[in-house]
Amino acid sequence: MYVAVKGGERAIDNAHAWLAEERRGDRDVPELSVAQIREQMTLAVNRVMAEGSLYDPDLSALAIKQARGDLIEAVFLIRAYRTTLPRFGATQPVDTGTMRCERRISATFKDAPGGQVLGPTFDYTHRLLDFALAAEGEGPAPASEAPARAGDVPHVAGFLGREGLIQPEPPVDGVPPDLTRQSMELPASRALRLQALARGDEGFLLGLAYSTQRGYARNHAFVGELRIGAVAVEMEIPELGFTIELGEVVLTECETVNQFTGSKTEPPQFTRGYGLVFGQTERKAIAMALVDRALRWKDLGEEDRGAPAQDEEFVLMHCDNIQATGFLEHIKLPHYVDFQSELELIRKLRREAGEGREAAE
Amino acid sequence: MSEYNFAYLDEETKRMIRRAILKALAIPGYQVPFASREMPMPYGWGTGGVQVTAACLIPEDRLKVIDQGADDTTNAVSIRQFFEKTAGVAVTEETARASLIQTRHRIPEMPLTEDQILVYQVPIPEPLRFLEPRETETRKMHALEEYGLMHVKLYEDISRHGTISTAYAYPVRVEGRYVMDPSPIPKFDNPKLSDCPAIQLFGAGREQRIYALPPYSRVVSLDFEDHPFEASKADADCALCGAGDSYLDEVIVDDAGGRIFVCSDTDHCRARRAAGHLGAEGAPYEEADA
């Protein structure tokens, strides 16, 4: 006698309880607080805010805690929460020229107004495990501080623009499309592309950007400028008739300057790629700029070299890690029915192939 | 869950989805783009079906959710609980008593009625996708009714294997116009798509598409005159209820690879056993195992 398997409901409940226990880990070790994650796992928090497309360090830290440190899972929690939020309106475009830069570097000019500011970077650290961090105790001594620089920091690309050496970015009228409120339509506008890239998976964009550097649609990028810092977010309140500041967000902005020898439609000039991401997320911002530049081949009259990074549909349809991980992981769900139909087909084909061989012999 | 709207989605989102559904019903088999939302379950778990269900549900509905034909598969349980929590609707495992059925990979064995809606979860809505990966191209192909590539694929199957080697998600043509992916149901279920009194809605969340079959649509599985479509199933009877005409799952029962076949549609199997039918391995029906 055979009794069919049942009990999906109980299995789910038990799995969730076990998961909660595993998330907490050894109870002899103090529990992590959300504030600790927010303050000490800042770059993870930033990545979750960027790919979750919601600027909220506290929620992002909570998501990381709940996700047991699985950042894609944390991004998913933030995205699912984000879609339930009401929309009050759109802010004014942020002006990154007024950014309070904590880091600002240019690889194209030795010096420029605003200066080179290294900021809190790993760039010149020697990657030696610091065993002192494993010992609990006093934190590092406070870093020395210089007086804040007054005034705006002009964009490096602007200096090239004055000479007409870099391709201009004419302002675009109209409200940019919102990919979270409309289905993706291809070919996409640049605004939509940048939106998709800004929330795209860092690893995917890193790989694509790297592929352009290795010759798959190479676009000769220099980091014209990379800046990280807080900018004011302002919104026009219709009832008031003027703009008020809502708060600040930290952004990473990367503008690449790309060599370009001209095409049938465009003169020789430098061209640009653009990356703008929430938080201190510079790997992502640079990768985004390189991929943005690669996707602009049509606008600049360049050749389609068939490289993955040039292929808008390929890039935009596959850069979202929540879509990707969902579809990838869904193959672990039951597929008994489809597999059964395949089993029967394979058996039938083998039977027929066997009969065919016998007939031939 | 009181902080969420009835059936989770806000009314504006539901309106957007309902518009897509109406358009889909007006153009049977045509894939209507819609601004799919991020749901609290992963893409691939039925977010398209869940959004369509959420947009259709009314408080008076009685919901049934099946995955692989069964009501108690983990994901069916999870989706049913989601709507119990967020919509507070009544649920059932009985096909006949359900007003809305969300399904993954099966069509119930019992014929549906005009009072029912069947919502399918769809992973890849585009039947031409594995022949042409670009959406920009496949949309053109549908617009121009250019389905030669599909027929060539089926022809090549026959020339290579002597038979069409698609066992599930078998493509269909709707009302002589659009070629449509019926979602990954086994081709055994394809005949039930046609002339069905219920409304059939297909939701693909990740791919942001909704399509539909209005009641009594003519749905034809693609084939050739000399190689007609054939619905197939395992050549066996259900070990529990003895049914010889229902779709069967193969279950491995011992280390020696011994196997039996049981109904994939658990409600169908239960109802048959309740009516006194008994298969070779079945136990007489008791209320408790319903």
C-alpha cells in the first residue's frame, strides 16, 4: 500500500523556524544590532540600497541582518518593501556639482579646481589581514581632519567641454520613464538604460565592464572623475509653489572620458560614460559608466562589434539580480509534471531508436 | 497583515493589471506588456500568476491553488496562505467548489465551468523565445504572423527523431492567429485549453506579460497533417484510484527502483477514491486524508 507524501504546510513552518534559529547563530555570541550593521558594514548597506533602489540605511541594515548577510536576498527584501510605498512625487534632479565631496579624484588631470581628495578608500591599503581587528578593544585613533573646502566642486568634464573637446550632453526635456512603473520597452532611451544599470547587479556590470576593457567593444575609458559625497534632495511642493530640501543622500558619481576618433556622424572628440549610484559604491559606478558608454554605440555612429556590453537587450534584460536569481533558483521548485513528460518522451525515442537499430541489423 | 490592501496590491496597481487582462481577453493569445511589481515572493515562484489572481480576487471568491496538480506542494501551500492572509478569502482543494484556481504546470482533470477563472503561472511567455532570443525580433514575428521558424523546428524534430520532441509547454495557435505558449503544462493537458467554458489567464511576472484565452476559444496544438498532435501520458493506471485517463506522476518507491504511478491531480484522485474507486496500491478512502 502506498500513501502519497503530504505535509507541505508543516514542512514550510518548520523550515522557517529552523531558518530563524540559524540566522541567530550561537546564542553565546551577542546578537548583532541593526545599528552595528549600518555603521560597520556600511559598504554592504550601500550596495543593498543601490540595488534595492531605496535610500534607507536603517532598512538596508535590517534587511542584511534578516538575510543572514546574503546581499542579494537583502536587496530582494528592500525591493519587495519598496513597491508597497506610496509615491508622493518626484524630486528635482540632484546637482552633483554642489556635492560635499568626501572623495574626489580625477585620473585625467593631475590637479583641477576642487583638488584631488582620496577620502576613505581601500586603494592604497596593503591587503594584509589585520589581526588587530580580531582582538576586541580600542578602535582606531580618529583620523586627522582638514577644514572643509568651501564652494562647489566643478566637474572635470566641464573643462573639456569649454574647449569643445568632449561630446556635449544636451538636456533632455520631459519626465524620464520609470522602469518600476512601466514594463521595459526596447529599444530603451538612455534615461531608462541608466536607471536599469543603476539598480543592476554589481557583479554582472563589473564583468561586462571588464569585458570592454579586454577588447569586447573596447572604449578606451579614463576615469575623468569619481566623486563621492552628500547632495541635497529637493522637491517642489505644489501647495507651496517653491522648492524645499528634504534631506541628503550620499551618491557616487563616475564620469569616464573615452577616446573617440570620430565616426560618419560624429567628429573626433572625447565621449562620456556615466555612472551614478546610491552610497559609496565606486566599483559599481565605474562599471556602470563603462557599460553605459558601450551601449551608446548607436548614438555615436560607432560600429556594432557584436560584443555583449554593446547589446542593449542582452544587458538590460539580464542585469537585474532579483529577476535573475528568482528565475535561476526557481528550477529547484517541483517540476515533476514536466519531467514526467520528458521521461516518457525519452523512453519513447529510445524505444524507437532501438527498434530502428534492430530492423537495420 | 492589515497594513496591506485587500489581496496585497494597491488598487491602482490592480487597475493597471485589470486593464492588461481586459486587453488580453480582447486579443486572445497576444502577450500584453504590464508593469509587473516586485512581489514578496521571488520571480519564478509565480509572481505573474499571483498578480493576476490579486487583480481578479473579490472577497466572495473561493480560491484553489495547485502546483504540479497538487494542492499540498510547498509553493501551492505558500501562495494559498499568502491570499488567506492578505485577502482573507475562502480556500478549497476541491476543483468544483473553487471560483478561482491558480495553477502551475497543470490543468485540473475535472472540466471547468463558466463560473471559474483559471490563472496560470508562466515562466517564459514567448513561444518563439528558444528559437529567437530577442524580444524585439519575436514581437515583430508575431505582428507579421511569421511562424515559419516554429514549423521548421517541429519539422526538424520529426526528421531527426520521427516525432515532435516537445513534451510540455507545447505551442498552440489561438483562434487561427497568435501562436501561444500554454505555460509548461504537459502536452496531455493541451486539448483542455480549447473550447473551455472558464476564463483562462496567463501571468508572467518577471517577463512582464499577461495573455488570455476567453471562454470557448479555439486553441489548436501545432502539428502536421501526417504527424498529428497526440496528447500523451504514462501508459499505466493510477495506483491509488485506478484512473486510466488522468495524468500520472511516477513515484520511485524502493531502493531497487520499483515505481508506481499516481494521479498528479490530487483532488481528482481524492474524489475518485471517495467515490469508491480503488487502485492496485490504494487504501480505501477515509475522510481524514482529504
